[in-house]
Amino acid sequence: MFTAWRMNRLRQVIRAHRILALAVTVLVLSVGIAGAALFQPWRIFTSSSVYEALPATPGSASIPAPVSTSLPTPLPAPAAPVTPVTPVILSSGTFESQEHVTTGTARLVQLPDGSYLLRLEDLASSDGPDVKVWLSSLEAGGDWFKYRSGRYVDLGAVKATHGNHNYPVPAGTDIAGLTSVVLWCDRFSVAFGSAPLT
């Protein structure tokens, strides 16, 4: 009875103040739509996977069979410097959770052409808006607000919440002193997780 009386009273107030009720309704809907666009709460329930292999190593060229000639055998040429033909892991570390549960391994790799690549292996994290992969000069873990105050290199948006991903390090980047990898939500300035590079 009391509830029915309150509902009738509410209807009377709305009828008496239709313009105000319409304005309040539009305002509530606008705030709800803006909040949904900003926070994207449905991403709590979404995930994606990408599985990339390490870039292929250059194939070795076939060496032609020697041809018999009557000319004297020339002196051997000086040995060329040896360059690695496979990727070399320079440093690696295991992810630790910060704002979101995050697991997997980060590896800083030097490719045979001398370029650098960050590889995330067996990554498992949460989805979120505007999540980036950073190389950072600051220690992994702890208070995530610190990461903006250190030196960092933004390697772009995380490719997926799960899997094995490759992120090329821009040419000319000084990797000295970059001691951690951070999955950074740029929109809200929080670290989902981080890994030391040792």
C-alpha cells in the first residue's frame, strides 16, 4: 500500500515537472554512455590471443661445388667477422601482477641483423582500454604511479591478452638502463603487470 502510494506520488511529480524530468533523464543517460565509453566495463569479460613465432633466421646460401682449374690455388681470403645467425636473448624476466593478474615471460632479444625485439611469451592478462607495452628504466613491481616519472619506450598497443607476441624496438633506441617491461593502461595511468629484465 505504502509502495503504491509512493509510486503514484512519483508519477504526479513527473507529470507536474515534465521538462525537469526529461532533462534529468537525458543527463543520466549521457553520463551513463560517457562512462561506458571511457571505462569500457565489458572488457572485464573479453580476451584475445595472438601466437607469433620469432622472426625467421636468414637461410644459409648454398655453396657451389669447387671447379677444377689448372690455375694455381689462390691464397685464402681473411676470415670474415662471425655474426650470430640466430636470435640472442639479452635479458628476461617473469611478469608479476599489479592492477590486474598478469603472468608470462618477457625477453629482450637481439636479432641477427642487430635490431632488438621484445618478446612476450605465455602472456596471460586482462583486457582493458588503451593498454600499451613499455620498456622502462624503473624497477618492476611496487607502486605503478612511478612509471611515468622514469624513462620509457612505448612499443605500441598490446596485441592480445594472451599468447606469444613480438614488439620491435625502434631503431636507434638506447636499451642501456631499460630494466623492466610494463603493461601500461595509458587511459587510467595504471600498470596491469610488469617484468624485470635481468
